[in-house]
Amino acid sequence: MCAKAREIRFHYLLAAIALSLFSYGAAHAGERLSRAAPADTATVTAASGAIGPARAPISLPVQVASAQRLAAATVRVDYDPTLVRATACERNPVFDIGLCNFALDRDRDGATDAVLFNVISLNGVNVGSSPIPLAHITWAAVGTASVAVTATLSVTVTTFTDPDAAPIPVTAVNGQITIAAVSPSTATPTATATPTATASPTASATPTVTPTTTSTATPTGSPTATATAPIYLSYLPLLFAQEVVR
């Protein structure tokens, strides 16, 4: 019985060792897989915003999230030049170097229609799920539309690498700018020319017409004692005219 017990214990020991080896191998295999697994895909997003009826320019960021050791990024933002235009561009100071062309004519038709910028970090910037700006772009509305319109900001990422020049997976997300219609009330101040209607006081000159009735004193000097009917009747049109003037 003792030999049998020792044999059973030996088998249990072998099973325990095998289980330990399996567990160790599985753990390290998972570690190797996690090291070999690709990093989370980063996102580069053009933030959205709105321009009100007063047409005040707005500054919107182009931001990045979920990027590890980001060393270099080149981004282009296309827009409709009949709706908006870029007036300024500024990189995030967390990056060491940055260049921006906010007057790019990508299709060479004589109208600027894109913003092209790049940022560089010598040591790489780690960005978590909370986004940080790559650059800020200032936008202004074009024209005075009588209805609300929406301008799309189309994002294209051409360079996105770490300090070793290895590409970082990235997804571009477009933004938009909603432009409010110009309020009709803002145009009404041009109708303030109506004060020219104050010329109506010239109508007060009508009292000056009444002194002309003083000429009626001349008829009162006429000898009414002449009771001849034809003369009295001849004054009736004059008296009637004076009543109308009064």
C-alpha cells in the first residue's frame, strides 16, 4: 500500500508540474502576443463649430487622440472657399516644430481651398483617449447668405509616424462649420433713411395761407347799402370763395 501511495503521489506531482509549465507558457505567450499586437488606431479630427449672424471668426482645433510616441504628423484640411476661408493657423506648443500653410490652392484654380500643416516632436508625444490639438485654425465666413449653410472640413493625413519613422495607424475624421443666416433685422438699419420724412413740418406752412384771407377786408368795404339785387347776387361767388378759403 505504501508503494501504491507513493506512485499516486508521483502522478499528482507530475500533473502539478505539467499544469505549472502550461500556465507559465500561456502567460508568456499572452505577453508575447500583446507585444506583437498593433497599437490602438489613432484618430485625427477636425473639430466642428458655428459662425453666428454677426460673422465673427472662430478658432477650431485639429486634434489627435490615442497616439503613442507621435513624432511627426502632416495633415491637410480641405474646405469650400465659397463658404469659408482660413485666416490663421497655429501649432500646439507641445510639439517642437511646426509649419502651416493656410492659403493652399490644392487644385490650382486661383482660389485657396485647403490648409496644410505639419508638427514634429523630437522625442514623441503620448496621447491617450482624451484628444489634444495638433494645431488651431481660424475660420471666417464668406458672403452674407440669407439661409444657414454648412461647410465641410475634410481631413487627410499624409504623415503619421513615431520617432523611429515607423507609421502609426490613424483614422481621419471630418468636421464641419455651420454658418447662420444673416438676420434680416441687421439689414433694416439701412432703412434709417426714413428720418428724411421729417420734411413733413413743411406742411406747417399751411397756416401761412390763412393771412391771405386778410384780403377779404376789401370786400367788407363794399357798400352793402346798395340793395340792388343784381349787385348782391354778383358778390355771392366771392363770398362762397372766401368760405372755401377759410
